[in-house]
Amino acid sequence: MNQLHIRKAGRADRALLAEFLRGLSPNSVYQRFQAYLGPEPKPALVDAMLPGGRHGGAVLGLVDQRPVAHGMWVRVGMARVAEIAVVVADTKQGQGIGTQIAVSLIADLASHGVQRVKVFTSANNNAVTRMVTRRAPDAVRERDGPTITYTFTALSTNRAERNTASTVAASAGDRARGWRRDSRTASATRRGGGRLDRRRR
């Protein structure tokens, strides 16, 4: 896989994000939004996926300057809680890109004073379950019919990364010196119908 570049996204990226959404398969669209968008994403949805300021943020994952992933976080009201959402291009799923996007989002929201993270997903989304279990083993799991909401502290993901790094270093010896670990959606986005969902990361 060519190098993945993750950067912040803003309103200037409307056209790039719309292009990315057009390229998603119907299944990927449904997994992300719990609805079908049609052939052309609505401008209001694209804008909602590019929040900014203290109340939200967005990132794009690029390979060869083309968008292959999008992630966003939105603060829940005035609380120090945020929901995150991620979607990855069909051809790039299963390569860990979704996890890297999520890590970037959590680092950004933590820098804005957010302390707790919520992840909403389908109950049968095993990839998200594995990611949350690995990155936030202390997450609280709440099931509501066919969906699950995970809640965890932003700091818990950092602890999980440090623990993983220590384990790798102990088992890999000198090779570990070069080791690097890939470092609601709120009411606005719910108009599009969903939050974090990629079945394979």
C-alpha cells in the first residue's frame, strides 16, 4: 500500500469529500450512514461531515493525493463527550486505515478538552468491535437492538497503545527499536443517518 497521509479537513474540501462519497459502494454507504444516499451526496450532508472549531473536527486520509478515508468527531452538547465516525474506501478496507483515522480523531478531540468518546455501530460489525477492544479495552458497551454504543475515555486509547508497544518491544528485541504504532456523529450528521461504521478495517 502506498503511503497514507492524514490531514485535517475543512470546508475547502467539499468537492474532494463529495468525490470520495460518490466512489463508495452502496454497502459501504449503508454501513456508514444506515441509509442510502443516492448517486449524488447532498451539499448539506457534505457540510455536516466537515465540522470545525471547538465543537468538532474532520480529517481526510489520502493516498497519492486521492481521498481514501474520512473521519469526524462532534461534541455532544456542551459536555466533554464526542461521537466519532469513520468511513474507508472499499478498495482500502482491511488495511488498518480506519484505525489510523480513529486514532487521529481521538488525538484531535482530546486536544480540545474532550474526555470521553462514543462509537455507534451495528451489532454485527466485528471489525469495529475488534478495534474498540484493542484500542479501548475499558469501553462500556450498551446494546440497543441491532446497534451498539461503546463509550470510553480518550486517554484509555493512549494507554492501550503504550501497552501494545511495550509487548512488541519485549518480544521483538532490537527490531522493536524501529517499531511505530499507527499513532454524534452528533445531530448534524444524523441527518445523513449514521455514525462510525466500516465492516473491515
